Amino acid sequence: MAKLTRGSDFMSDRYRYDFRLCTYANGWAQLDTKQDAPYFGNWVNPTKLQLFSYCEGDTTLTECEDDADFINSVRECCEWHKERGYFIGIDADGEMRGRFEALGLGEYLHAA
């Protein structure tokens, strides 16, 4: 079962995560939605098996136990956004794209 760590970062915005903490170089891919804004964003890391969300200063880090837990967590997150018409896709290419595909999550990736 995934471990959730909640926090706050009220003096920031999503770009701190986009360009410093949840970067592609650090193993993170953006989970793009129509809700993305300076106050909202989601990222997923298929190597560390983590999901991260920033929403109006609130942060949530989801640390999955194993591949199966990560797959379920990503699917649940993507499907929640899809049901509401928000989902766009996970932004990954190269080796990271291969990792998502190997996990059976290729349907959630942006088109190549």
C-alpha cells in the first residue's frame, strides 16, 4: 500500500517543481491536465515509483511499495482526471517512455 506524505509550500508555485525538484533529469514526468496552472500540477516518477502533487500550496508525495502499487496509483490518478475531462497525458519520451510502457501504462502517455 502506498505511503502518503502531505505537506505545505505556500510561498511557492508549481514552477518550483517543474524546474527544480520534479524535473525530467530527476526522473519525473509531468502528468498533464487541463487544470494545470501556477497553483496546480502533478508529476510521476516511474523509477522511484512515486507520484507528487502540488495544489494551492498543499503537497502530496505518494511513495509506492512496488511496481503493482505504482501502476494502480497512476491508473487511479489518470482515470480520476479522465472522468472529469481534465486528463491530457503523461509527458515522457526515450528511456522514461520505455519504463512507462514496460509497466503497462503506455495508454496514458502523450502520443509519440
